[in-house]
Amino acid sequence: MAIPPHITDPMRHYRDLHDHYCARSGFDIAYNMTRENTWKDWLNHCGYAWAKDEISMVVFYLREEIKIQKRNAGSLKFSNMIGKPDFFEEDLGLARKDRRAAASVRSVSKPSDTPKPAPKSTDTLNSFGEEIEAGKEAAKRFADLLKGDS
């Protein structure tokens, strides 16, 4: 695949992606000719559509999966993430799906704009969670009820 015209210095572009990957993944790995070719292959695989945002999204997704023990730390390795573009593409799809799901949960669980009525100061709950009337007025009515039954 031909390098798109917006990438004026391909070698610099590969190096920038490598530095970004290292910064996000936490791996301090050398940039060499073999890795440069890996970056070229990675970009050819996606038609130069992937960039730093996609790397960040996948690293974030994988870190979250590692935290909950669904993935292992090896999934962040250069040879797995960048060296196997098919794996990266699959993880990117999962990361996007996960991000959309999280966004929909946030929008659904947004606090309501309508305030809930404050409980009346005379309302109390019994052991069954039912509201009961409390206070002097309630005691007077209860006493009157008892007098009427006697």
C-alpha cells in the first residue's frame, strides 16, 4: 500500500507511533529496523487508518481487562499488540464496543432532573418498611381510637 500524502516523513511517523506505544504500555523497548518494519506492516494492514488514538484505546482496554484478570500482561507486549495486526484489530473492535457500552450506561444512569420529594418529618418507617405516622398528633389519634373501643 502506498503511504498516504498526509504522512510526509514515514520514518518519523513510525518512530512517533513507537514512542507513543512505549509511553502508553509502559514498556521501554528499543526502536530498530525490525520494529520499524513491524510498524510499516501494522499500518499497511489497516490502510494507514490507525494512529495514536487507536493505540491508546487498545492499551486502556487491555489494562482494564488485565485488572479484572480477563487478560494477561502479555497482551500488551509489542509482539502481540503491534506485531500481530489481526490481534490488534480484534482488540480495537472490543475496545470500541466496550467504550460504547460504557457511554450508554453513563447516559442511562444520569441523575434525574426532577427532585424527589423530601420525606415528611412526621413519617417514619416500621420494621416492614411501611410508612407510619409519628408524633403527638398520631399519639392523640391512637389514644382516641383506644378510648372509643373500650
